[in-house]
Amino acid sequence: MTTDRFFDFAVDTANATLTVTRDFAAPRRLVWDCHTQAALLDRWFAPKPLTARTASHDFREGGHWHFAMIMPDGQEFWSRQDYIEIHPIDGYTALDAFSDETGAVSPALPQARWTVSFTEDGRLTRVLTLVVYPSAEDLEKVMAMGMEEGLTSTLDRLDDLLDTLGGTSEPAKVTISALVRAPAETVWAAWTEPAHITQWNFASPDWCCPSATSDLREGGTYTARMEARDGSFGFDFEGTFHKVDPGREIGLTLGDGRRADTSFTPEKGGIRVTTIFDAEGTHPVDMQRDGWQAILNSFKTHAERL
């Protein structure tokens, strides 16, 4: 961990606010992932010697994060954040509260509105967190509970995690490809039309894609709901088209800022579909490649049946 980067913890009792500013030597995309993906949050969002454990996490406007900070002796301290606004990679706003293990808010303890913003300058990402309490008394209560020491230790842990993840490196570019033996217009329609997307956009038969939308234009949005067929888990895959060249190429910027660019190239016997995507920092690259390739293989099977 490097300790000489900018850090400021400012208390404004008159306005019942905390302003916490911290620089990290990592790309903004990776710092954002660490704040918004449960698997990464569990690796840093608690002061030493506590650890974090997520009970449920749904990072979307209207969603929430329910988690515990756990003492070495097993004692649990539960909290939840309810997401109000999300601006991918730029920032988010959430209501933060103490809770019980069921997620019910503890009304006797202070609640606050957190606004977290992310800016990048060269190799550094600055995270600015504005925490607003309903009253000066609530602010004084959390300060007496050790807010400054706890948050400082927690951010030190994030620094350590970013070092472990290789924070200064760019995301790996991963390539997948398949030759689809179908006419070009069929391949394009199967890739871009929601009625087709829901028929192939999953990696294995125990998953499904119950809904999808595609505003196929530069600046338009794309969404696909991915769910386990038994209902045990699901998430929304979202992005914005940064390039649309009909029949030739589609570029998608994902909600976390990563990119996925897909080309459609005529070859003998069909259309070569190739996607190059930025790997995320949570899972092994090989696992991500296998998952994306399985979805592409599912697309190939669907398109060739049309």
C-alpha cells in the first residue's frame, strides 16, 4: 500500500456533512468495479480486523446492498445501502443505514445520504464521498462511534486490493469468435433484434434471457436480463452503443465503462462473428472468455436454425 497519495477527511458539523477525498493509483474503471461489484466489495469494505460479507446486492437505481461487517469472533454488524442514482463510472448516490440481518433499517441509529464521485487524472483516480446526515447530532454520534478511524482503515484496504488486482494496468482484451453458417442478413437480425436475443443470450441451458431491448443507434441503449431458470439469481446486462455499422460492426460500452466490439466478416460458408471485450477485474480471464464464448456458441446454434 502506498500512503503518500492525497487523502482528506473533512468534518462540517454546521452542515452535518463529511467530505472524504482519496486518490488511488488505479484506472477509474477498476476503482468503480471495486465499489459496485459484491465480490470485490467483500474484499475491502470493512475496517481491520473486520471482514465484509454480502447478503444481497442489486446495483441499479432502486436496488440495494445488504451486508455485514464481521468481527473475528463472529459478531455481525449489519448495514444496507439503497441506490438512488447511478451514473456509470462517474458516480452514484445511496441512502446508507444500519440494519438487522433481515435488512430492516435500525431507526435509532443515524442514516445518511452518500454521494460518491470518481474522476481520473493520469494514473490516479480520485474518489470523493460526500456524506450528509439529517442533523449535527447524528454526525457527532457516528464520529463518536469511530467513523473517521473506521473509514480510513477501510480505504487503506481498498488501496491494498487495488495493488493486488494490478491497479495500474489496463484491462485485458479478450477475443472470442465463431463462424456462423447463415446468410449475413439473418446473422445481423439474430444479433440485434430483441425477439432473437432472448432465444440465445445465455451460456448454458440452466440460464435464460427473459427480456431484452435494443435501441440500435449510436448513443442508443441495450439491456438484457439474465436469470437462472430456477430463479435463484439474476442480473441486468446493460450498455450504450458507441458504434453501429449495419451488417459490419457493433460497439457497446458497458455500464461499468468496459467495451465490447463485435464484427461480422463474410467468409467461405458463412459469417465470422468476432467479439473483443475488456475483461473485468473480479473473475479469472479464462473464466470470462469461456462464458462469453459459450454465449456466442449459443448464438451460432440459434442463427443457423433460422
